[in-house]
Amino acid sequence: MPPPARIYSGGSRTVRAAAGQQYETGVVTAGVFDPESVFTGSFDLDPRSAAINTEIGVMIDSPEIAGQVGELMDEGVAPGSAFHVTLDANDNLVWSTENNEGKVEYYTDPETNLFYRFMVGLIGMLPIEDQL
């Protein structure tokens, strides 16, 4: 049986260019759909990207590259490298991961600060539901 399809969509990050200017990178998406094919590019696999973004991507038919990308994806979601998000009994989000001491749970977005969570909440109030 072939391995399951794996999709990775990473977040934006700020990069400092050689001239000292900063710019925001796009979201990188990669997908391994079978043992022989991998897609990579800036295209998010959602209706909004298909309808309004001018994105780019490349489909690569190579078992070797697909295998390497798949291994990187598996490492990225291994315990201790990623968060598992669930709902508690009160329907609140809980982020779980593992470290050297065992399972750790967070009840606010891990690796964020108060200002970031405030901005996410503020942006969440914008009327953009039809764009999601």
C-alpha cells in the first residue's frame, strides 16, 4: 500500500535582504501525493487561493525527490516537532506536544505573545469569511 498523501503549508517569515531591507515571504506549500510525485510552490490548496491569488507551483515527477520531501514532512510532524490541536470538554483549543519530560499542553497559542494573540483576535473580527 502506498504511503498516504502528505501536505505541508508553512507560515510566512520575515527575511532580511542583502541591502538591509526586510520583506515578508509567502507561504510555502508542498505535497507528496504518491511515492513518485511532489508539488511545491506558493499556492495554498484552498478555494481562496484558486480564486484570487496569483500563485505559482511546480509538480515534480521524481520518486527520489518525493521520498526526500516525504521524509522531511514526517520529521516535521513527529512528536516534539509539531503541535496536536484538540478541543477540551468546554470546546476550548488545546495544543499538545512532547518534550524531554513527556506530554505538554498549552491553553493559548504556543510560542506566541500577548500582542500577537491580540492582533489575531482583532483580525478575526474582519468580515472576510467568504475569502476563507
